[in-house]
Amino acid sequence: MRFAVAAKTLARLLARLDDSKCRVGEVDPAQLEKLLVQVGRQRLADAESLARFHDALLFLRAHPPSRRILRRVESQLGSFAGRIDEFRQAGGDLSPLDEEQVSGIAGTTLSADFHYDQVSWLVKKFPRTVSIDWEGYEKNEALAATLPRFIPLLEDDSLVEPDVPYRRWMEAASGGSGRALGWLVAQFQKLPLNIEAQAEIFGSLELPVRWELGDSKAARTHGKLSVRKVFYQREPLIPRSQVLLAKEFAKPPLKLKKLSLREGEKILDLCREATTVRYRELYGTTRGDPASVFEAEVGRGVQIFLWGLPPERRLPLRVYQAGFTLKNGVPINYIEGISLFEWMEIGFNTFYAYREGETAWIYAQVLRMLRQMLAVSSISVYPYQIGQDNKEAIQSGAFWFYRKLGFRPMRSDLAKVVAEEEKKIAKDPHYRTPARTLGRLAQGHLVYELGEASPGDWDRFRMRNVGLAVQPGMASRFAGDVSDFRRVAGQKLARLLDVHPGSWSPLEQKAFSNFALVLDRIPGVALWTTADKDRLVAIIHARATAAEPEYSALLQAHARLRAAILKLGSSAES
């Protein structure tokens, strides 16, 4: 009976805390502090309550209404690893804290099959707390194919014996229990192979990595960057209804700061920590270029960081920008922008604990920064962001978040569905779009076009179409042999441009080869003007040597190349 009463009291207090955090800036800070004290004194008897209290504290760390509240929040978060340990010692079930919505709390453990780049980084930064998670691992065939190159005499066992104790072999070779992962990564790094080939072989092992977070600074509980000045939330949060993208884009340019290499490395490490503890990996967070990090302080305690890829890890044609946002030093989201000419596809994900914050306003500032850096004017949202294979986005009505900001469907049939839905909403303000209809709307991209954009130009374009258009030529003319295809296409383009790529650097040769494959499918290149051909050569060199924004600017200045690639990627036959 006493336990039931305590559980009801806790549930009531947590509900009040959830409500108060969403109205931070309106709620009396003294009452909020009193509520934090009351919840903090409760015995949190289940994992769900622990996660709920923890994430309310994180929200208030990012949006503190006063210095006293911030100190209280920091104190309670500082003791959270102890709460987790106490809960564990009492026999509590921590498995609900493995879910990505709440993972990464101090005192918990992560386990996942991370990419090679991510594992290499984990081993370097947290060597004592990461290891192979052997429980349930059954990929012995992959170990048998890979480990003999690192472990002498293993084949006398692995080639002929059943039930080979690979864990024992690896621990013996590495010098003891718990050292196998670091040893294995070190052996891979010594292979005479580029990092992509190393990653391919390592990935075949599908080794789960276990990370004991303990009270690490990487845990969500502690992850933050020190800031010079805290923005205290003494006014209501900015709602989506007050955010107008056209108004935001019309504001003066943001002041951009290029970070030093050391500063860039620090920012990328913080982003990797914030995403890894949430089981998230982006191409640009694990492979980002610390020498290319830019920062914009946009107000209200918000800092946005964006960076590109090192030349050796860049995409064949498109520009890639990754990034994340800090609110009072706290990581609250991650960003991915992939562009070609003036068109960009953007991925934007706010971490669960901060979704009741100023998401729309921050999203607008991210778009401002991306536009300023890359001069994009046609901004597209992936279907996944609005609900394709994403149940959570359907439940939250993510489509309407973007629609009310001014995005439109790129497919004409879906535009008609939206028009019908908007008529129903206008007629009945209480009407809600059914999940089935939201699922249908999520089958196509959304786009926001700025004033200088040519409406509809990119509606049928898909980058995948460009690559698929190249394949039939390789299949029919070269029997599917990519080496022959690259050689012949490269020779053809070299003649057309009157260049000698053999004297170029390996990265420039790689960029030249990629463009040669695409231009092989574009008729009439021989008829281009000398100026157009010279600009194309400059673009190819820039792909390998220049910063991504500079490469993007050169692309946008080449109208003929834009028209040709846009046509190729918009073709239904592709």
C-alpha cells in the first residue's frame, strides 16, 4: 500500500515537472525549484521514472530560467550515476534504458555494432571502457577468415577444428582479457590498405562493442561545452507559429567563425559523443573534417556548428555538410545537408529530451547558416523525416511541422492531397489528419523554394537516377567491368577537355574519373565552349583540393553542367 501511494506521488510530481519544463519562462522559478527538490527526494523505483526525471533535468540545463535552477539541475545530474548504481544494486531492471530514446545515461552500458571509424575513435578516446561484447556473438566464420592475418598459427586450429575459442586466441594475442578490441583495431590500422578497405573487412566481423559509460563526460548526463555566458529562459519559448522562414532568410548574414584545427577536433569529439551514446551514426560525424568547422552564434544561447568531409572521404559529386547545435553548451540536435548546385536535401533531428524546446526557430537558423555557406535556394526534406518507414514521425505529425513552415510536396499528386487536407482543417479547426493519410504524404519529398529558385526545377530529380543512368553503359559496353569503363570514359573526357590527368594527384584523378562516368552519359560535351570546358576542369580540381563551399560555388556558376545533370537525374528512364 505504501509503495502504491509513493508511486502515485512520484507520477504526479513527474507530470507536473514535465508540464513545467514545457512552460519554462512562464512558470515561477521558485516553484520550479521546489518541484525539483520534491522529485529529487523521491525514490525512483523504475527505469522509466529515472529516464523521465533525467531528461527533464537535461531540458532545464539547456533552458534554465535562473542561475539557482541551473545549479540545482547540475547538482542533481551530478549524482545521477549514483542513482543508477543504487537502482542496479537493488535489483532494478535497467534494460529499458537501452532504448535509443533514453540511452546514454551515466552509469549505464551501451552495446552496438558500430562502424569501423567509430570503433577506432572509441578505442582511442575511451580505451579502458570499451571492449568486445562477446555475449551471443556467433560470427565465427568471419573471424576464421580474418584473424589468421593477425594471429600466428591460428589456422592449425581454425581450419580443421570445431568450436574454435576465438575469444581465447584474441585475448592471448592481445595480452589479456579486455584488451582484444584495442589490439584488433591497431592491427587493422597497420594493414597496407586504405581506410575504406580496412572498414570493409572489419565490418564483415559484425563485432558488438560494449561501452561502460560509468560517470564519463561522454554520457548524456554530462555532455556539454563550457560557455562564456548562459542564456536564461526568462520569457516563453518561441512556438512554431511565430517562425516565418521568409522573415528569417531576410535577416542580415550570420557572423561565421572558422575554428582552428584543435577547436574543430574538440567540437567533432563532442558531436561524436552526443550521437554515439544515442546509437546514432552519420557519415559526416564519424568522418568529418576538423579543419573545416564553422561556428555561428545565433542568439538565445544557441551555437550552430557545420563542417565538411576531408577530400579523401567526400562524395563523388555532391557537397556534404554535417553539424549539430548547442543550447547553452548542451548538444540538442544533429544536422546533415547534402547539396548539388542550388538544391539541398537536409536531415535535421532534435534529440528526444529537447523536442519541446524552440525546435522550429533553431531549424530556421540552421537553414540560414546552410544557405549562407552554400547559397542553396531549393531545400528538400527526406521522406523519412516526415514519416516514410518512421512511425514516430507519423505519430508526431511531422509533415505539418514542415508544411506550416512553408514546405510543399514535390509530387503533384501529393500536393492535391495536401490541398484537400487544408480545406478540411479550414472548415473544422479540430480536424486531425489521419495517420494513414500522413503515411501517404510521407511517400515523397518536401521542398522550400526561396525567391530566386526556379519553382519545380528539382521536383523530379533524384541523385540516385544519375548513378543508375550510368550503369547500363557499363553493362552493355564493358560487360559490367568498372575498370575498363573508367579507363575508356576517362580517356574520352581527357581528349574533350585537352587535359592529362595522369600527372594529377590521386584524389584529383579519382574526382576526374567520377565526372568522366557521368559525362559519358551527357551528349554534346564536345560542343561546349572553351570557357565551359575550362570551368569544368576547375570544378574537378576543386572536388579534390578546395573546401566544399568553394566547390559548390564553382558548380553553381556552370549553367550548362547544371542543366545536363538536372536532366539526367530527372529522367524517368533512369
